[in-house]
Amino acid sequence: MTGPSSLLGSQWYLKNRLPCRWVRVDLQPRDVRLLRTLFEQKFLSREQIRDYFFDGRKRYADERVWKLRRFGWIEKFRAVFASRQLYVATKAAYKFFCEQSVEVPVPFEMPDFRTVSHDLLVTDIRFLFERIGFGRSWVSERVWRMGRSAGHWAPDAVIHIEGDPYALEVECVQKTDDRYRDIFWRYEEDRETVACLYVADESFLKSLLEQAKDFKHIYFTSTAELFEKKEKAVFTNAGGMYITIEENLEKNLNQSDPPQ
């Protein structure tokens, strides 16, 4: 039999390989944050877990992930997607959050190989924003869809800047002109977000700017600029208006808050 479950690691197989001294695991705050992020972002790669949650400490990260797998909190896909090992949170982890009265998206079962690279990039952007302090919160697509109809549109994420919600769209592959026009109109008329920040491949960024000349609430930057310049990166719309990350860092916003 084949299906989503056949792609996941076997629990009994892991038990036979792990040290006998591992008789239980006590979830630490970092583990809970990892599990919650797995639900929100669909899945995480081995490198993302190691670099973001364990500060690049490979051996420690691998042992902790192995232990969380051993006791049924996370599972690894056997199939290789985009040459990356991917991990998901389990139904047991979902039950844990339910028992804590914490809402998280339902467990994610199987990635679509066509969108794995895109989804990993979205998560990399989330981690970059959180490291440099851009935006006060990150609402993933999966969280945004909670409580909404299945057919309702959803951005890749929503971040809040000075209390205002900004949609985030990440483009790895260029769409048709008609498709972009529909998307731009949707954001121009949307009442749930004040603007849309696009992160796109530099090869078609100029084309996007030209197509967005009538849409003042759509801002763009390239993927390369974002990761190379980080807080120095700038989002620009077709009319020449811009949003600078550096001027909207959370630490700056906090400094401008009046004393309580």
C-alpha cells in the first residue's frame, strides 16, 4: 500500500536504533516553539531546524530531533524533496496543543514537490524577519486560513508593522500577466491588509513593477537583495514610493513607544 503514511519514518525501526537510556522526553520551551512552527509552516528542513532553533549546533540538533522522533512528536519524510530532509509535526503533537487550549493548524501530511522550494523560502524569510526584528508578528498562510472557507484566498504570510497588517507574497516562478493583474486587484481592494510586500526572483522583478504601475499598494524587492542586505533591503512600488526595513524594525518601533 502506498500513500502519505508510507513516506513517513517507522517508529519501531527508530526504537531499535536509539540508545536504551532514552526512556522519555520532556518538552522544553524550544521544543514547543519548534513543534508550533512545524504546524504553522507545514514542514521544516533539517538545516532550518539546526540553524534557527539550535544556533547551528549540528550534533546537538540532530540528537534532539532524533529524540523527538523516537517519542512520536515529529516525523521525517523518507522521500527526498529538493534534496532536503523534511520534518513534520505528528498527530500526538497536535493533541498536545489541543490539551493546552492552543490553536494550531491541523497536522500536515505530504508536501507537493512542485511547491517545496517555495515553501522553504517562505520559512527562510520568516526566520530572517524574526532575527532582524521586522514586524511584530508573523501569521502564516496555514494560520490565516483557519476559520476561513477553503476557497478563500490567502497570502503566503501576514506581518504587522506598527499595528498594520501587510500581506507577504513570495514568487519563485513567474505567473501570467492576467494572473498577476487579478492578484494585484485583489490586494488593492482588500480590507484585511493595508498593502502587499512581494519578494520575487530578480529575473522578472522589472516585469512585475511594470505590471503593477496602477497599483500603489504593491511593493517589491528581490530575493537576492533581501538576503544580502537584510535590514538594509527596500520594498519599492511602481510609483517610486518605498518601505525600508531598517526604519520599521521592531526595536525601533519599541523605542518610539511612549512610556507606560
